[in-house]
Amino acid sequence: AVSMRTGARMGACLLMVLAVVLLWWVLRGTDPETLSAQVRQESPLGLLLCVVLNLGHNVFRVWRWRALLAPVKPDIPFRPMFAAVMVGYMTSWVVPGRIGELVRPLLLTGREAVPLGPFLVSVVADRLFDGSAVFVLFAVGTWITPLEGAALEHSAAIRTAALLSALAVVVFLGVMLAISTQQEGLGRWADRRGKWLRWIARSAISVSEGVRAL
């Protein structure tokens, strides 16, 4: 118990040091007087609201990730998942290439004794949901928002493209859901096919594992 508390304290200290280093990294080259003047101009209530919304956004992402992983391992503790999400974000901010999307499943698989494959698939499904939401909201926005300027000249093409994109997303998710309900039959069919077709079918089955949470 003592060693666990000591480890927790050391972990907290390391996180504080990392937070300070990252804050310095973000603010390096910034004039302190200019920064101070800008902060004083901001609304304290607005800044507090930003903090609450950002925290709520990350909490929601953890809840969604838990739902995606429920078919693999239900009731994963919230705390390690939240820590993995935050460390993943920090990694993506510092290291190019969105490496943080790989870091968070790697962190969690070591603590929860679950194979890495399902965790990676859940991250893919997580990104699919984000992309789907962007396409659908774009379609809705282009149809309910008046277009102006140069966009008005191409309004028909923009709205048609947005609608087709949203329909493509809906069809894709529908296909993934259908595959998730027929995994055994599709797996047997794929085993009798060639190498590349078998790989495509197995990949589709893996992605459908995450979409099953719908």
C-alpha cells in the first residue's frame, strides 16, 4: 500500500512537471505583457465556461470509448481511460502525425490486460464517429444556412455534395452494422476466398466490432 501511494505521488509530480514543460512549450516566444493584457480583457465567466466545456468534451469521449469497448470488456474503470485520453491528446499536440491516437490504446491495453487489437479497432471506430458527425453536420449546415458571396454561385453543387457525403456515411455505417450481425457467416465465407479478399473481409469485420456499439 505504501509503495502504491509513493508511486501515485511520483506519477502526480511527473504529470505536474510535464504540464509545466508543455505550458512553456506553448507560450515560448510570447510577450508576457501582451499575454497579460489579453487575459485581463477576457471574461472570467467565459474562460470558466471554456474550461467546463473542454472537460465535459473529454468526459464524453471517455464514455463513448467505454461504450465502443463494451463488447470486448465491459465496465472498464473511468480513471485509466480518462488518463489515456489526456496523455493521447498531449502526445498529439507535441508530436506530429496524431501519434496520440496510438498512444491511448497502448496505455490502456497494458493496464486492463486486453489484447491491443480490439483497442485499436475501438479507436478507428471512434474516428469514424467523429468523421460521420462532421459530414452529417456539414450537410445539415449547408441546407439551413444562407450561402453568400462566391459560395452562392455554387450553392447547388455544395448542397448536393454535402447531401451525398452524408448519405455515403449513413450507408457505410449501415453496412458495418449489417456485417457486425453476420460476422460468423462472413468469416467462413472469407476463409474460402483468396488472400486479398480474405484480408478485406477480415478488416471489415474488425471495424464492425467497434460500430456494433451503435
